[in-house]
Amino acid sequence: MGIGSSSQRRVFRWLSTMIAVSDLRRIARARLKDAEVLQQAKRYDGAVYLCGYAVEIALKARTCRALKWPGYPSTRADFEGYFSFRTHDLDTLLHLSASEAKVKAGHLAEWSIVAAWDPSTRYRTIGSASQQDAADMITATRTLLAAL
């Protein structure tokens, strides 16, 4: 039996291309592990960069739970009508996740470390992040992933 109306087809297409919440959580943990490996290899810039994405992905998973979505949109078409969700801005994602009060009340120090991240860190000069920067970012990320 097929899906009838065009709106039903649109919803089905949207649901079928979403990234499942369980996959998002798994990806976030994997990015943190990748950052730890990079830290051990003294690749501090990469470690910091991946931590930001780990938190971003965890926030997107938390947003899905808050909105009772089965997953997060993954294609440009999926974001139609949901453009505020198509962001890498951690403050925006924290707000959308419905976890802002909890995170800022219980983990403000960690949030302050992570919130300084943005995707443009990939363009920073090699050596911009120190060993301590990477250690702080990894510790903060680990704490925030557990809280989210």
C-alpha cells in the first residue's frame, strides 16, 4: 500500500532521511574518542575541533528528544521550514535542545569552554590550540555529553 497525499509523502521522505537519535549519540561519542586520540598524538587543533562537533551532535540529539522527533534532518530539503535548526551555533542549539537552564546551572564552566568553539576553527593556524586547550575542551566535552 502506498502513501496517499503529497503531505504524507513529504513526511515519509523527511522521516526516512533523518539521522536517528541513537546514531547521533553514537557519533557524538565517537567524535570525542577521535579527539582523545588526536590529543594523545599531540594534534591539539584537531582535538579541539572535533570536540565542538561532538557537542553539536549531542545537542542535536537532545533537541530531537525534546521535540519527540525520531531523528535530525540531514538534507537541505529536510530543513525546509526548519531553517533555525540548520546551524552549527552551539548557543542556538543549546536553546533548541531545551537543556539551556540545566546546562548553564550545573555545567557553566564546561559550557563556557565549549561555547567558544565554532566551525571556523578548522581554518586556524596549526598550533593555535595548546595541550591545555585540548585537555580542557575534552574534559568539558565529556562532562557535557554525559549531561545531555
